[in-house]
Amino acid sequence: MDKPELTGGYIFDIQGFSVHDGPGCRTLIFLKGCPLRCLWCSNPEGIRPYPEPLYNESKCLFDLFCLDACQFNAITLEGENELRRLEFEREKCSKCSTYDCEKACLTRALAKGGSFITVGSLYSKIRHDRQYWGDKGGITLTGGEPFAQPEFTLALLKTCFEALIHTAVETCGDVPWISIERSLPWLEWIFFDLKHMDETAHKKLTASSNRLILENARRIADSFNGRLIFRLPLVPGLNDSEENIRSTADFILSTGRDELNILPVHHLGREKYLLSGFTYKLPGFEMTSRDKLLEARNRFSELGLRCYLGSETPF
């Protein structure tokens, strides 16, 4: 990697002033692309690995300027009168670099979800936040799944680490080990998600096996010298059973680590599903109550873990 600043990748957001995803005040960088399809995902616009149209039908005039502007014929008009709707073949959008559909939209019913950026350009943006980070702050890569873009993530972490910026990453772990391993020397903190310990249940919740995830978790615990904090998004009725709580605690302790951050699952990302063309599959599920969180924390603590709730962390 002779010139890491020239390495490019796809992101869909940058958020400053975060105090929940690592020590101090931080800048979060959201990368595109994720191998999981978690039923409760709050960032569906981060699932696809390429920029895509985000369509807000309530703002659409159906003037069809976007349809005429699209050079890949990725947009079609379906239905008639009040049942009219635009359909998008978003895989075709992966070939686009001009996003003429967005430019042709007069009402901003279309927005571009994600953009290409080089490490050099991204570093120029985030370094201006340094004055707000304090002594402990830095950057946290999230998504999406940062290690789904391994070259970009590696180059960005290396650039920031060598500039004495604290580096952290949030990962689901469902990527080839080499994609993680190469970045470990440039990382100080890792937040590692655990969704469910039972493989069959994991597939139902995320559309993927947890075998590679658990293997990577063990490897990180063995070879990473930084701080590793496991995370569990607690979904009532899906992964909060006594059996899964005990299995999760046993697994974490078996890695030689003992920290767990329990996250409450919410509906805050629900409206973005329509924009991205996905269907929200948990419209009626119960949001994680305070009592449920406290109950889970107390049980994990009894089983030997240092357990934190949501943003109530000692970071």
C-alpha cells in the first residue's frame, strides 16, 4: 500500500460528536455493504455495497424526469393513477457514476444513498473534528460492515493511526479472517456484535450462519492486543432467552474476554426501509424496555461479565 491516501471506498454518512461508540467524543464513519440481513437493522441504506437511489414517494410528482435521465433503464413506472409507483432495479445502479436521476428530480424525492471517496479526501474531512475529540476521542468505523471493504478500511485505519488518532471499529465478523487480520495493527478498540449463539436461530435472524462469526471472534480475542468489547442487540422474544444469555456469556468468557455492551433494539430505522426498497420485517415487535435491559444485565453480571447498557458505558 504505497499511497493509502489514494485508496477509495463507499460511505453513506459521517457523524461527529458521538459519545457512544468508543472513548471520548468521536467521529463515526458509515461504510456501505453488509453480509448480514438482520431483521432489526437500523441502517438499511448501508446493506448494499454501492451507492443507490433513496426514493421518498411522498415527494414524487411522477413527472418521470428521473426515468428519462437514467441511462441504465433502472427505473420503471408501475400501476396507474393513485396506484402509480416507481420501481428501481438497484443492481443496475451499481454501474452508474453520474446519478442523473437524482439531478433530474425537481422535488428531491430522489437522493443518492452513498458516495465514493478516497482516504485522502475523507481524512481531510474528519481531521477538522480533532479539536472536539478531547484527549480520548477519535474515529469509529461502522456501517454496514467496515471489513466488507477491507482495502479501504485498512488504508483509512493506518492513515489515522499514524496520525495519532484513536481508532475503533464496529463489526459483525461475517467476513474472511484476512479482511480483519490485516487491520488489527492499526486498531485500538473493536466492538464485536453477537446476534444469537444458536446457528439455526442466527440464520433466521440474519440470513447467515454464525460459524465464521464465532471463529473470527475467537481469533481476534487471541491475537488482538487492544480492547475487545462484545455487543448484543437485545431483541425481546428472539435472543433474550435464558439459554441464549447463558450461551453468550459462556462463549465470551471462553475467549478470555469479559466485556459485553447490551444494546436496546428500536424502530428508529423503520422509515428508511421504504427509501431503500426493503421491507421492514419486524413492524410489531416489542422495543427493548428498561426493565428487560436491567434484567439481562443482572443475569450477565451473575455469569461473570462486565456488562454495560446502551450508552451507559465507562468509555
